[in-house]
Amino acid sequence: MTTEINIPSLANLEYSPYIDDNGHLPETYQGKIGVYAIFNAEKVLQFVGYSRDVYLSLKQHLVRQPQECYWVKVQTIERPSRTVLENIENAWIAENGSVPLGNADNKETWTQPINVKPLMTSEEQEKYHHPANDELAEMKIIKNVARRVEAEILLVLQERGLQEQFRFSPKLKEEGLLDLK
């Protein structure tokens, strides 16, 4: 049995705002399997990905890259097929003419939890690397750094008009990572 699908041209798909006029992400993609292309404010392609739940993936990307997520194009499919999803993803990247930064050197910043350690201020680094610290003290410091970075991200999203509530995993904060729960 072959899984044939007509691969839509990325250029022919409509742009949807990442955050609509009511401050919400495109809820029509909740629980939908598909491929999505994320564009910055100037509609320059930043990342192409696929997911079993496009809506959840869009939420994660918005938190990880709030400055790059302004527009999205999505193609959903009915039945999960990694081959079909990868074919669409590859076709869109090829159509773009170059690999988007989010699919190349910056892929980790799009697909992995945010590591807050490189985002520490010099004061936070000094506290963290203090010789008198034990493991618990270091964990408390890194958790506070994660809370600060989380607050900064949420402020940026609030300034963009986001009305949705995002909840970050408390366990990951202890490890210096931020990801949605």
C-alpha cells in the first residue's frame, strides 16, 4: 500500500497570524496532524516542522522563539504518516530555496527546552559558581534564573497581545530548563 499525497506548494497556502486579534493561537489545529511553516514579522521563513498536534507544537515554538513567530502556514493530514510529513517538510524547504535557520544551525533553539544557564546574568553566575554552594543552593539559584527567563518570555508574549495562559514544567526549572507542561 502506498501513501500518495499531493504536496501543496508553500507559496499557495494562506498566511495565518500566529496570535489572532483575540490574543489566541490558531485553535483549529488542536489535535491535528500536519506540517507547518513559521514566519517572522516580515514573512521570512524561519522553521518548518511537523507534528501529531500542530497546536501544541506552535505553542512550544512561540515560547522558545517569540521574536520569530508571527505568521504560520499549515497543511494537515488525516492519518499519521512520518513519510508523508517528511516529504511535505522537505518539499517546502526545497521550495524556499535555502534551509531556514530554524532547520539548520538554530534547530536546537526551536525543538529543545530552553536552557537558561547561558542566559544567566553575571550576578547570577557569580552566585551560582560560589564555592560555598551545595547542590541544593545551585538548584535554587538556577530555578530562580528559570523563573526570571519565564517572566521575560511571558511579558514579551503579553506585549504581543497573547491572552492564553502557558504553564511551564516546574520539574524542568530545577534543571535549568524551560518547557511547557
